[in-house]
Amino acid sequence: MGSQGGFGKSKEFLDLIKSIGESRSKAEEDRIVLREIESLKARLGDPNTSKFKLKEYIIRLVYVEMLGHDASFGYIHAVKMTHDENLHLKRTGYLAVTLFLNEDHDLIILIVNTIQKDLKSDNYLVVCAALNAVCRLINEETIPAVLPRVVELLGHQKEAVRKKAVMALHRFHRRAPGSVSHLIANFRKRLCDNDPGVMGATLCPLFDLIMADVDSFKDMVVSLVNILKQVTERRLPKNYDYHQMPAPFIQIKLLKILAVLGSGDKKASEQIYTILGDIMKKSDSTTNIGNAILYECICCVSSLHPNPKLLEAAADGISKFLKRDSHNLRYLGVGALSRLIKISPEIAEQHQLAVIYCLEDPDDTLKRKTFELLYKMTNSSNVEVIVDRMIDYMISINDGHYKTEIASRCIEVAEQYAPSNQWFIQTMNKVFEHAGDLVNSKVAHSLMRLIAEGFGEDDAAADSQLRSSAVESYLHIMGDPKLPSAFIQVICWVLGEYGTADGKHSATYITGKLCDVAEAHAIDDIVKAYAVTALMKIYSFEIAAGRKVDILPECQSLIEEMLASNSTDLQQRAYELQDITGLDAHAVKNIMPKDSACEDFEIDKNLSFLDDYIRRALENGAQPYIPENGRLGMSDVTHFTSQENHESSFHALRFEAYERPKPAVALNIPPALDPSTEVPVPELSYLADIQQPIPPVPSASNIGSSELKLRLDGIQKKWGRPTYSSPVPSTSSTDIIKNQNKANQPISVGSSNAKASTVSYDSRKQVQEISPEKQKLAASLFGGASKSDGKQSSSSSKVSKPLHRPAEKSRSVTTFDTTIVKPSQPPPDLLDLGEPSFTNTAPSVDPFKQLEGLLDLTPEKPASNAFRAGTTDAPNLMSLFTDMSLNVQGDSLVNSISNMIDKNGLGGNTGAPSTPQTNKGPNLKAALEKDAFVRHMGVMPSGQDPNLFKDLLS
């Protein structure tokens, strides 16, 4: 293998990379990769491939997978390479395996033993490679197999091994926290490791442990502060510096941990104040990593017990962020200000103009972050300005998800800080009008509940004024055809409850408006349902007040339309409205009480109000109630229903085992003949047996319960597909052939930013004076921030198994189970092969067909028939019947068979020809006699009649 430019790979591999890089389309790239895949399949399958060539092929597989193609055919070769003793090959194998496989792959079981062995290796590079695989491939089930050895490696002499062992234990904690719960002392010990890399790696699992249980690690505050102090004093090696900042990533992780430990703890916070102030003084705001440390310090200050000096330093840091031209830094400043405003709301006053500029910035991400800040700093003095700004922004965006979030926030702050009822109703109208159906349904229900409950406590006048203003505003805007469905529902509910409450509007006017709404939304069943219910409420209130109800013609037509609706819900509401209008005032007052939307209903689950009735009924001889599970025959139904409900609650794959199959009910059907046994043929007694009376053929309904009375004596056993089927009286000979061909056919089964440019805060200040509009807006937003009480946050959110059917070649007596029998119809002559007459009666049972089903008289195929029992040279007479032309008249065939029977001494004159049959009446006894003898003579020819087959074919 030649090398080129020190790359160490073949020229072929380099050409592959070059051709892929020069490809002009994805299709061309795919063609190159697919050609490479075919080449790799052939080369990996060659047993003479050397190990170093195999190493390159594995790397090519990695490259193929990186390009999004499947290279699973080579996974096993990567697994095998991990077993190699050569260090370079082993590390290549581990690298490929960690990239190819996941922790749930089937090949993981082949790697566990190799990992266990390599973890005990004397070469630390092998141990590191195995630990890398442990961090990627070990799942919850295989953790116990490698955990003891990984714990031992925490004391390894090489710092790289100790660091990777800590990382592996962190992985174990994330996958199965209980597996390393006893190793907390080991993490504490590794925090004091001589190597800063091991100490820094230990901070990651410690952070997860502290987040889960803060109180258990309160004693570590002093130790962590000392470590942070040593880091900031540059006591770590120079190779840990980044942009002249001493170990900045270790500082950030330590600050996160200290923020968690000092949250809500004054004593712990006091121990952190000094080092935190020092870091903020030393922070370098000219580099990104310095700004990251400063931001983390501000976040830590916001979590600790408040300290005025630190809050002031944090405010200065926020000012540095907001005055920068970079959108990223201004984004950090807005986020940091959002954290500090919870502790000290007056800090926002210092940066009010910077916040206004962020609101007008074309960067949408920065604008959203600023609206989050405004949402957190909302109070009763600035709620109108902030909500108006939020609604304007909501109208301008097209993101439905964020529009829903903005609408929810507007409603939440409006509920808490609304200056007047009129403003609140107008605000809600704007939100519903512009947010449309994106508004959560819970918001609509919350609005209806708020209107029903009112603002004031025990202030009926304020509540009445709120409802009247809502009715007036809704009557004014309900003619807009573009109103969303959720808003129309709110309007209908409010008009139904309070449309006539103040007496300003008559019931006729309100009902006319509701009918117009229902007509305008004819395809929305929910809106129509709300409208019908609102009509019911208005008519009920009028009847309860003793006033005469005049139903408008349009309302009457609406009711009639609802009565004929396909929706059962609309029908029920219409019938209820019809019935209520015919009741008296007292009944209506009890059924539909006025202003009772917020009343709580007490539900008596035991129906105790029926106790007296039940007692009297029992005394009069009524039968006591029997629980559902105690009723006869209901236990199975209850079990079935509960099982059905249980199964319907799961929509994922089920992995539990199937139930054991119940034993099938034994049918009294004669078993098929055993191919290993011979049926005796007593020649002497055969004639006497067939002379016995033959029992009547059982009907199809009795086949499964009664034994078939067919005589099998003297019949040679024969396995295979039948080649001849006797004609059934209700089907033609053509149908017989079609059915046979259909039965021989095999069965097959088939299976589917925005571009943004801005001017800095300082440059704006230098170029022009602040406009009066911005000064007025800033005064509106931040003027009352220091006097506000702080925002009280509240969330507004959000079967039996089918029986196995045997193969066609081993078909048993089930061939005749589908035959319907009419006992009143006499059986046909089995040997009558003439054209049958078509009748409207059900087909009769064919004993010939039953006999074939029991014996399965199909000529054997020596190469494929697995059930052939023994060998015989006897010819099969039935095959001759199949080969004969169907145009042969039935009478002549019967005559030929009769001649054959007479020649063998069954009766009649042996030499004289038989007289043709003129009467084709059914005779079951004679048919079975002839059939049995023909079969006997056909499969066992004797020397007395060597010309039997010649006579039949003549």
C-alpha cells in the first residue's frame, strides 16, 4: 500500500475523497459512494485480505457512513478488529465501533468481553481506547460487567486513564443513577486530584449529583471556593489558559455549581461573595470567553442571597453588554437583565433606552428576548404600553407557535394588572381577533370564567359593569365575518348569560343576533351548539321572569334545522330548547337558574336520594339489585370489556408474551389413515360387509359431532392430491375443474435572521438627540418600575387464534366440512357422470367426495411427496377417470363399469352386455357397492382379469 504526502493511505482512497469532493450533484456523489460500497463488500469478503488493508477498508466504511449511506455489512469486521493485538488496529477498531454502533445494537454483546480484557491491559493506550468505548457503548444492562474495573482505574498512575474513568462513571450515572450511588466518596476524592484535567472532569458528575440533592453537598462550598480562587490566581499550568484566561471552562463550571449551592442560603452565599467580586473585576470584556465568564458571574449573583455591591457590579456588566454593537452580546445583556429584575426591579431604569432600541432592532431573536424582559417587568403602571407593544408585535409575525405564546402572555398580564374593565375587554377582543384560532382553548374558558366571577370581591356593581361592557363590545364586533371560531364561542356564551341582564337589550334583539351567528357559521357545529344553548338560556330567563316568549321565525327555522341535524349533540340541544319553552316559570327557574355559571355542583355518587324509594320497593316484593359482576354470564363480558379498555390504552408495541393457546375442542371426525400402517383387505368378508345396510349420510350440522359411517374396509390407503372429484348435483363439470384448479393454486401474501444592521447605543447618542417619542415611551415603561410592587407571576397556560390449516398435500376430511346438506334431498348416483341438472336446492353430501377426503387418492409425486408410504406398482384407476374426456356420456361410462363388475362375479351375466340405464334415480347402496369394488379392483388388479384397463378404455 503506497503512501502519499504522509497521509498513510492508498492513492485509491485519496482519489475517492477527491472525486466525492469534486462531484457536482448529490446524485453523482451517491453513484460514487454506491460503487465504493460494492467494491468494499467484495474486498472485505476476501479471506486473504491483509490486516493493514482491512484497516483502510474500515476507515473507508466510516467515510461512507459519514456521507449518510449504510455500511452495516462491515460492522462485524470492525468488531473483529477490536480483538487484534496490534495497537493501531485495535484503536482503529474501537474508533469504528463507537461510530458505527449504539448502545442497543445486537453486536454490543460481542464487545463486552473484549472491553473487560482491555481494561486490564498494561498498555494505558489500550485502556484509554476501551474506556472511550465504555463511554459510548455500555448500556444499563452491561454496566455491572465493567463497573468494578472502571472504579479500580480511578487510581491508575496515568492521569488520562483516571480522567476517562471519571467520564465513564459520569456516563453510568446518567444511564443508571443507582449504579454509582455508592461512589460519591470517589468523586469527592477525585476533586482533589493532582491533575487539573481529572479535577475538571469530576466537576461534571458532581454538578449532576448536586442538582439532584443540594443539601448533601453544602459542606463542599469552601472547597469549591478555594479551587476557584487557585484557578483565578493562575496556579494551574499555562496549557489550561485560553485567550489569556486561566482555565475558563473550569471557572464556568465552578460558578454554576456555586450558584446552585448558594441559592436561598445566606451562609453559603456569604462565602462566595469575595471570589465572585474578584472575578467580575478581573473579567476581560474584549474577548468572547471573558464575556462568557462575566455572564456566568451575573447569573450566579442573581441566584445568591442579594448583595448590594454585587448587584451594582452586575448592573455595570449588563451595561457593557447592552452598549455593544454585537447582537449576541446585547442578547446576553437582555437575558442577564431578565434575571436581575426579579431581585432588583429598579435596575431596569438604568437601561430603559437600551431596551427600547432592542425592541426596534430588526433582529427577531433579540426582539423576542426583549419582549420576555418586558413581560417579567410588567406592573400596573406600564401594563397598557407593554400589552399594546406585544399585540402590535403579535400582529406582525407569522410564527403560529410564538403568536400563541404572546397571546397567552398578553391575557395573563391583562388579568393581573388591568387598569379598567373597559380596557380589559378591548384587550381581549384584540387578542382573539388577531391571534385567531391559535389561542389556546383554555384561554377562552379562562376568559368566560373571569367574566362570570368578576374582578371585585363582593362588588356586584363592578362585576355588572364588566359584563355590560363585554356585551356591548361583543354586539358591536360580532358582525365581522373574519372572527375566529373560539372568539365566536365566547361571544355566544356571554350573550346567552348576560345579554339581557342589564335590561338595555331585549330578548328578541339578542336572539336575532344569535340566529345570525348560527347562520353565518353553518358548517361549524360547535358554534351552532353554543348559539342554541345561548337561545335556551335567554328564553329560560324570560319564562322565569314571567314574560311572554315570542320565538322569531328565523329562530324557529334554526330549531327545526337542528332537530333534523346529523349531529346528535345538536339534536339533543334543540329538543331541550323545545321542551323548556313549554314549561312553567317555576320549573324553568329550577332547571336554568340565572347567573349560576360559577356555582359548584355537588354530585351524590351513591344516589342516596333514592334510598326511601328503594326501601319501599323492596317491601313491596321487588327483587334486590344484583351488581354487574355478580350477574349470571356477566363475568366474561366484564372481563372482556376491561381487557378491551386495557388494550386500547396502549398504542405502542407490546412485548409481553402471548397467552398459551387453549386446547381445541375435539371433533368426532375419523382420523386420517396413518401412512405407516396397512389397511387389511379381507377378501372373503368384503362381499358380506358391503351387503349390510348403509346408514344415512349425516348432515353438515352433525359432521362435527357424529362419526361418519363410511365403510373403509378393503380400500387400499393412498396419500396425495386427489385427481378425480365426483360431480356435485348443484355444479357443472366446468365448475368442478375451476374449483380444482383454484385449490391447486399457491397462496401468496404481500406487505409501505434575519439580516440585521444596527447602530450602537453610544453612536446613536452622539449622532442625534433622543426623540421625544422614545423619551415618552421609556417614561411609560420604566417610570413606575421602582415604585411597583413586583409582578406576581402566574401561569395561564398552558382474539382467538386461527386454527392451523394443514397443507394442501396433507388435506384431511375438512374438505367436505363446508358442504351444506339437506336431509330431504335424496343422494345422487355416484357413478352418474352425465350433465347434472341445476336446481335451487342446496347441494347434497357426496359420499364419494367424503371418501376421497378421508383417503386422499392423489397420485404421488415421488420427488416431492413427503408423505408417501411404501411403493407400489399398481396403477390408479381414478387417474383414468380424470384423463377421460368430459364429453363422454354418463350412461355409456356406467355401462362400461357395470360390465367390469359383472365380469368379476358380482352378479349378472358375465358375457352379455348390460342394458343401458333408463332410470337415473339415486341408489346410494348400489353406488357404494360399485364404487368400493371398482376401487378395490383398480388399485389391486388380479390375474383373473388382465384386460380390465383395456376394457375401460375401449
